Amino acid sequence: MIELYTDGASSGNPGPGGYGTILRTIYTGDNEAFKGKLIEKEFSGGIEKRQTTEWS
């Protein structure tokens, strides 16, 4: 099973914003050192305000 948690916000619409995601799973591969362990990876970033609302 894979769990994915996300959240985000912005200041204004449109405006600068950010997001975050956490990916979690239990390792089930062949490496005995990691077998059964919780593996987590965090991703985050930001988005700047665009000068126009038209997408190219």
C-alpha cells in the first residue's frame, strides 16, 4: 500500500503559493536491511505569481 498526503496554499488568486506532499510505503523488496521498514519521501515547492492569467 502507498499513502500520499498533500497540502497547499496561496496568497491571493492568482498569487504566490506553495505545496507539499509526503509519500509513505512499507518496503517489501529483497534487501533484508530495509524489509518491513517505513519509507517516507517529502516533496515541496513554490509557485510565483504570473503576470497574466492566459496559459501558453
